[in-house]
Amino acid sequence: MTTQKIKTAAVKPMPTAPSKLSLWFPAAVWLRQYDWGKNLSPDLIAAISVAALLIPESMGYATVAGVPVQVGLYAAPLALIGYALFGGSRLLVFGAAGSVAAVSAGIVGGLAGGDQNTAMTLTAALAFATGVLFVVAGLIRLGFVTNFMSKAVMAGFITGMSIQIIVGQFGKLLGIELVNGNTFQKLWSAISQIGDWNWTATILGVGALLLIFAMQRFLPKLPASLTAVVLSSVIIAALNPNVDLVAQIPQGLPSFTLPTGIDASTWRSLIVGGAVVILVGFSEGWGASANISKKTHDSLNTNQEFRAYGIGNIGASLLGGMVVTGSLSKSSAGMAAGAKTQMSNIFLAGMVLLTLVFFAPLFQWLPETVLAAIVINAMSGSASPRKLEKLWRIDKVDFALAFITFFLVLTLDLLPAMVVGIVLSIIYIIYRISFPIRTVLGRVAETGDYETMSWKFGWHEGTIKSKAEPVPGVIVYRFASPLVFSNANAFKETGEALLIKAGAEGSLPNTVVIDCEEMFFVDDTGADAVSEFFHYVQRYGVELSLARLHWAPKEMLQMAGVIDKLGEDRIFDTVRNAVDAATATGATKDL
């Protein structure tokens, strides 16, 4: 007798919930499991590839923040290590970014009084304040606040901010001094000074920008920004043209320090500014992490990320650096280069330190115009209006919120635009809760299912093309929201309007069925609204039934005495059962 081997498909283990240790110190897990033979080489190669992008970009972002270029490099090592040890994404690269650099410039610029040493101190202090706020928010589990960040407002803010940064670099790109003012004023300043452009700087900067774009398009595996840095530095060293150069970077390791000599009122301003940095920085970093996790399948916890972002920012501050966040472009570069774990970012931190120790003198020939080109290239992707176009196609209200924020960034500044954007978001949330979607359902003859026939949202209403038809003698009214004090009137008014419309058309239903599927919470005011609507329909001789009522709203209606008024026999598990019961008891009532 022979035995036959049966091939079975490999079964992948089901994902498990993250352990408490992995949520607080994930490095203890991945370091213990790190495969040095398999992952060391790809992580090291990826670190080298990302360093070629991170180093010049960090220097450029420091100029955006209004501080010397070395501040961007000082921010990187401990920020990278801090996130690698405490963050949840296995491949997110943490460092200086244009968004938080611009916010830092707006906060510190008004406090430093034009003194660069003070600006450097306050920039590090802002990173420290941001880090502490992040850690505290993570410890007290405020990660849920990210649910209230309007993507529309952030899309408008990031797009406007990116354009603001790009226009702000025109002065260095063209070798001129731009006027102080908003983005439009700076743009006009650059155009109106065409006769004063430093054409050597302009040709060098625009040439570097075209080179970077071309290499990213046709030679994506080569380090475009580093190539522009090397070539332009060679040109400067050989020809010594009349262009402004980046200030010499101090050679050696940065020293550990805590921000000192700052008075209480300035700290208060920095703490408020840190809250703004959190909104902008975490929005960008969380978006990057979410994008990466689509490929890595990381399980991200917002409270854990808050703590990791905080530790990263505190680390950046301790070396005299600037505020930091997660970067999608650098993370994508690491993934493309084959990075496997956060060990690649620990190697990357070491490379930044080696650069400061051994290669800092080489940057003395780096022209400012090329650094401006690197920043412009880095921000060009997020300056694209595609996100706003998408919002226009999907949701006009979201588009309006995004466009208002976008316009305010360009005409005012980042901070007032962010405040207005947040206020508008809150107003819109209140509006949506106060006037939720309310629909009338009809029955599809072929399937017996119930679908929307007409809708009302806010002050707008309309009909939907559907195979559903009205059920004779029954109105199925769906209220797609928790029923609370802010929308109780909308609930009653819409229900009453349905009855009035039916009466105007010559007949009243036998029953109104309220579909409560999305009414997962009812407060005391909402319970009163149901009771008042019950009495209203009774005046017309119409019955009221509730379908798909969840246990929590049912408990509230029970305590409020509404269920006793209706009767348990008027509560149904499904809309179909409620309609069947109604149609079995009577037909349409004539007026």
C-alpha cells in the first residue's frame, strides 16, 4: 500500500494585537528579532541612499526655518534614533520637513528680533516644547484628537504652505532680497526686480533645479539632490563666481544642551506654537505612516506615535536642532532602496554624524541658490493643486474649506490660516451634526430591499435614481445621525414636513417607520423629540414605529418613557418587518 503526500497551502498566521511592550518600546521587540545576516546589508544600503537626500534637504529646511544650515543636520541623529526605538512604523524616516520648518519660522521669527543666535536657541526650545506636548498627549491618550483634523483644511494648508515656501526661496534662487510680506507680495517683488537678478546665481540655481527634476524622472536610482550639491560645489571651487555661499558648517559633533535663558512669557508663546506644530507635523507624518503601512501592514497606534514624535523632537532639541516629523519622500526613498527595518534609520543617524565630523568643510562651496533649488524641488509635490481638484469633484463644502485655508496661507500667514481653518472645521462639524442626512426609503420590488429615494442634507434636498418605489400607506424615514440636542429640531421638522407633504398630495400614510440604524446614540433632548413627534403623528391618526433600534438608544427611550408610549409591539428588528406590520393593519388614510 502506498501513501500519497497531500500538498496543503501554506496558511499565513493571523495578525495579532500589539503587546503592551510593543506599544511602549517596540525596539525591544524588533531588535531582539533582527536578522543581522538577512537585513544588515539592505538596511545599510538604504541608509546610504536616504542620506544623499536627507542631508541636503535638512540643510535647506533649516534656511526655511530661518536658522543656519547645520541646525537641520543637528536635528536628525537623535530624532531618527528616538523614532526608531519608540515609533510604530518600521520604515518611517524622521527628520526636518518643510511644513514644520515654515511653522517654526513663523513662531520664532516674531520672538527672536532678528538675532540669529536667539533664533537658534528659540528654534531648539520650540522643538523641546513640541516634544513635551507630544509625549504628554500620548501619555494621557489624546491620540483620538487626530480624528478631528479636517483633511480638507490640512490639504489646503499644506498646498498653500508649500507654495509659500517655494516663493520664499526665489530670493536665494535669483540672488536678490525679497520684500517682507505675504506670498503674493514676495512673488511680485521677485518679478519686479528682474533687472537686479544675479544671473550667475539664477542660471546655477535653475540649472540645478532642472538637473534634479531630470534625474528624478530619468535616473531615479541616482541621488539627484546630492549630485546637484557636488557639481555646484565643484563649479564654485573651480570658477569662484559671484554668488552667495552657505555659511561654513562647524566641524565636529554637536553638544548636548537644554534650552536656557528663556523667560516665562516666551515659553508660553513657544508652547502655543508647539501645539500648532503638532497639528501640522503629525498630520504630515501620520499621512506618511499611513501611506507606508499600506505596503508594510504596520499596526499604528496614535498614542504610541504621539510619544515617539515627542521623543524624536526632544532628541532634536537636545542637539540644538529644529522641529521634526515623519517624511513621506525620504521614507519612500528608503523603501525603494530596500530598507527592511528601523535599523536603516539608526545607520542613517550615524551617517549624519559622520558628515558633521568629516565632511562639514566641503559644504563651504555650496551656493545658496542650489540649496534653494533643493527646497523648491522637495516642496513641488505637495504644492500641486491635485488634492484641491479632487475635493472639488467629491465635496464642494470640503473644497471651500480647503480653498479658504489655502488662500489665507498665501495672503496672511500660516498661524492665522491654521486657526481660521480649525474654526471653520469645527463650525462645519457642528453644521453636519445639526443638519444630518435625512432620507426617505422605498422598496425594491425584485429584492424586497429598502433603498433611498429622496434625501435632505443641511438645507439641500433632492431625489436619487433608484428602482425603489414608495410603499402605499407607509413613510420610511431614516435619520442618519445620533439624535442629540443640536439636531432634535431637524429630526422633528423633517418628519413633520413629510406628513404635511403627504397631506398636500391628498392622502396620509397609515404608519411612519423611523429607520434608526445610524441613530446609535440618543440624549435626553433627542428622546423628547421622538416623544413630541409621536404626539404629532397621532394628531393625524398615524402610527409611529421604530426599526433597527440599537440597545443604547432603546435604553434612553425606555428611561424617558417613550417606549411605554409607543408600545413594545411598535419596535422592530428590521425595516421590512415594520413595513409588513404596517401594511397588514391598514392602507393610506384620505384627508
